[in-house]
Amino acid sequence: MQHAELFIILAAIFGFFMAWGIGANDVANAMGLPVGSKALTITQALIVAAIFEVSGALLAGGQVTNTIRGGIVDIQLFANSPQLLIYGMLAALLSAGSWLLIASYFGWPVSTTHSIVGAIIGFAIPELGVDAIKWSEVINIALSWVVTPLIGGVIAYLLFISVQWLIFNSKNPFVAAKRYVPGYIFLAGMVVSMVTLTRGVKHLGLHLNIGESLLIAISFSGLISLVGIVAIARLRTDPQADSQFHFARVEKIFGILMVFTACAMAFAHGSNDVANAIGPLAAVIAVSHNGIVIGQHATLPYWVLILGAIGIVTGLGMFGYRVIATIGSNITQMTPSRGFAAGLATAATVVLASGAGMPVSTTQTLVGAVLGVGIARGIGALNLSVIRDILLSWVITLPAGALFAIIYFHLLAWILPK
């Protein structure tokens, strides 16, 4: 295709901008819990995210990705005008990146997927008409705004209440922790194993069914539970120390668990969401090289994954602290035990929703889980004005992505060579 090199260079620049936004917003969500509860410092969170996001993207990110996430529009409708598809995909990358930049500036945790979907709708409707959009898919995404945060919130509420009841409200929290924490370790191991097996290694050629995945998850969880039992048994405490000392020791144990959960979620996010989020970049490369519109799935060059991984780490390091503050302390005050409940609930909801074939936003599920923990402490523990702003940002993500895409699409069509 004529001007193919120009289109690919622009796609790489815009794709990096999009990845920067993912790091500043999406990845910052997951790191908000360990940072907010002081289990990790900002610097440590950046290192953890860099290692596990990049590992997930490069080791298990796959070489094939959805060119349009969720099949919102049939890409073959652009068969007679491949250049318009290129303009649209470039506009989608710019649009989603712009919205993520704005949301991150205000500390709003929003969905990257929904930003891209809004952008796709924005450039597709003017060119193909309203009927080209698969509105049933859009409705499913809108329903996920309610369903997955609700599930995450309920699970987080129950988890946190169980921790309070079994451990913190007992006569000797440290002794109770020795008894019950191995069970929470096993539960965490099961959930993060299933997240990783179902979302993190699917591109490595490991075709595991549910039974095989469960067997691996149970074996792994049993092993880390044994390690946890040994490690906790070696901890010593002063029987004469006050309850505050015991609480601090117990919170430290949950802090380690939460870091483990955050690492697994970062790996799964890197392997699954990064590749699909930069799907428009894969589409531009494929169309530019071939001169024709390819199918719904496109080959993803390895350098694209590297570009995305670098962009993510850069975005998290430069701007992620704003969203980290929202998740970690502005909605409700975090401690390691509260963060553990919220993180584990998020991972469990992702497993359940993915297994049921439901569209799931990790960001919105995490916010719902944080709300569940806050509600368990009482409504007074929640910052309602922050919650209002977050809910509003969710509602306007799709239309904002669409509006930006319309503007960028016409601008690019006017500026770029025909």
C-alpha cells in the first residue's frame, strides 16, 4: 500500500501513547491496593508492574490479537476502503489514549477496553451507519458496568467480614492468624492460578481444559499453603504485647499475600489486555503491509508487544500515582487485610465472569471490590464524592471515546495523504 511506512510509524507513535495511558490508568489500579495499604512503596510497585506486565505481554501475550476488541463492528465492512480503516484505527488509538490521559489526570479509574470500544463506535457510525454496530455487544458491555462491580463488591465484603470475624475480633489475633491464614493462602493461590491459567498462558500453546486447570491450581495452592504454614510457624510474638502489636503482625502477613495477588494479576493483565488493547495498531500494520482488509484477528509483531510494554511502564511511572491514590486511599482507607480482600475478590470475579462468558472490566471490578470493603466498615468509611466522580467517568467513557474518535478521524483523513 502507498504510504505504508508513514501509516505504520504513526500507528507505532499513537500505540505507544495508548500504552502510556494503559500504564497510567489501568495498571495503576492494580498497584493502588498494595501502595495504598503501604505493603509496597511507589518505587517497588513500579518495579513489580514492570517485571510482571512486561513478562505477561512478552511471554504469554500471543502473536494474534483482536483487531477490534469484542467484535463491535465487522471489519470486513471496510473491504472496499482499507485506507478508511487505517484512519479509523489511528483515530481509535489517539482517542482512547486521550481519554485515558484526561481520566488519569483527574485520578479516575476507567476501562481501557470501553475507551477503545467507544472510539470504534465513533469512527464506524459516520462511515458505515448505525446498523453496522453490534448493539447487543455494546449492551453487554454496559451491563458489565453494573454486574461485575456488584459481584466484586459482594465477594470483597464477605472476604473482609470473614477476616474480621475469624482473626481480628478473636481474643488473640496472631494465634487466629496462624490457624486461618493458610486457608486464605490456599484460596488466593486457587484464584490467581485460575486467572493466570485462563487469561495468562492461553497463547503459549497450553490447551488446558477446566479439569486440568483446576488440578494444576489445587496442586500449586496446596504447595504455597504448606510454605505459608512453615513461614507463619516460624514467626514469634510476645504474649505480653498489646493487641495493637498483634494486629500489626497480622496485617504484615496479609501484606505479603496482597503483593502475591498483585503480581499474578499484573502478569495476567500483561498477557491478555495489553495485546487486545493495541489491536488497532495490529490492524494498521496488517492493512498497510497487505493493502487489503484482513479478518477480525491479525498477527501481532513482537516489537508491538515490546512497544506496548515500555509504554505501560512509562505511563505508570510518570502519571500512575494519581489513580493509585484514588484506589489506595481516596475511596476508603486501605490496610493490607482490606487490600487483600479487594484484590482477591477482583481476581475471583474475573475468573467467574470469564468462565460465564461475560464481558469483564478489571478496573470496574476492582473499584466495586474496594467499595465492598468500605461498606463492610460502614458507609461513613467511604468518600462519596470520589465515588460519584468515578461513576460519572464510567458513564462518559464510551461517549468521550466516540467524540474524540470522530474529531481525530476527520482530522487525519484531511491531513494524511490519500
